[in-house]
Amino acid sequence: MSVYDRARRHAWFMAGALVIAILFVLVVERFFGHSTIAFGIAIVGLVAGNTRMSTFNCPKCGKNLFFRGIFVVPWPNRTCGKCGTELAPPSD
């Protein structure tokens, strides 16, 4: 599996984790009232789930697939922004 495919899979995982975190906060708020603890738990869970993001780097130059300059985006690059290496496998 290519680094792009693994990074794409991580992006979908984080999208699902975000939906679950939002639903968790909404359910806690509905049944127990406003809770900053529930929000904190959701944020810690999202940060913990996203720690893998730093492992998706270009195999040639090491640039992270999720960084565009100083900005972090939710979807990985198909082509390395630094060295131009094609990171996604060719489409059939």
C-alpha cells in the first residue's frame, strides 16, 4: 500500500473520529447539560487519533503529505510539494 493510500485512509479515519466526537459532545450535553469535560475528552481523543499524521512523509525527501507550506490540510498531497515525487499509485 502506498504512502498516499495510507494517508488517505487516515484522513477518512479522522473524519469519522470527528463525527463521533461531535456526537459524543451532543449526547452528553443533551442528557447531562453543558459539560466542558465532555468537550475536553473529545478534543483529547481527536489529538490522540491524529498523532499518526506525522508519519505520512514523502519517501524521497521526507516532506509531510498533509502540510502545504505552514498550513495543515485535512487531505494528503498526491504529488510531493517539495520534490515532485508522485505519491499516489497510477489509476487503472
